[in-house]
Amino acid sequence: MSTVLTVLLIIVSVLLITVIILQPGKSAGLSGAISGGAEQLFGKQKARGLELILHRTTIVLSIVFFAILIALAYFVQ
């Protein structure tokens, strides 16, 4: 059982890293504040659907990650 959970943990970990890397970064500083307002005004909404999917996928994968981690800790002892 621990072998199956370990393999699942590795798969979920790789997927979680991939989804996090795919998410766009937040703009920082004064230039980010200026361009951020322009992006919201002039069509940043197209990518909103993909960002929402990536955000929800990150939440689901992190919950699955911790559930597998707790189950693995339980079965190893």
C-alpha cells in the first residue's frame, strides 16, 4: 500500500509543480500597478478563464497531495 501511495504522491507532486509554474506571475512595483490597470481595462479577461482553471487545479492538487501524505504517514507506521 505504501508503494502505491508513494507513486501517487510523486505523480501529484509533479503535476502540482507543473500547474504552479504555468500560472502567470503577479506584476510588482510601480510599473506593475500602471500596466495592471491597463490590462484589466483592455482585455486581460481572455486569460481569466485559464487562470481560474489553473487556480482551482492548484487547490485540488494541494488537497490531494496532503491527503496522500497523511495516508502515507499512517500506513508507514
